[in-house]
Amino acid sequence: MTAMGKIVLEGWNPGLNKVALNHFLRGRFGQSLGAAKRVVDDLLENQLIELAVPDAEMNDIKLALEAIGVRVA
């Protein structure tokens, strides 16, 4: 069984690439277009978002999100 952790998206930085974030959520987490759009919209409204991720991939996912312009806790 894969150990899971969570990443908390706590905000966004100026220059956030919304399209890239949407594509990342759809590709990496298998979210539908609508679900990914809701996450992006919620983030833009300063809501905290929690994503369950495998511990082994946590750092790579965090770096990818930060590169897109997401502030990760």
C-alpha cells in the first residue's frame, strides 16, 4: 500500500497560470474539466484546497505547483 500525505494549496502568486494548473490537476490527479476548474476557482477565491498525494511524489508535485504559481503550505 502506498503511503499518502496531503498538500495544502493556500493561495496563489501574481502570474498564476490558471490553464497550466487546470491541465496539471486533470493530468496528474485525473480530475474532470469541471472538477479542475472548481479547484482553480476556489483557489482564486482564497479557499484552502487539500490534495491527497503519495508521499514519494509529494516534493515533485509541490515543486510543479509552485512553478505554476500556487502557494503550497
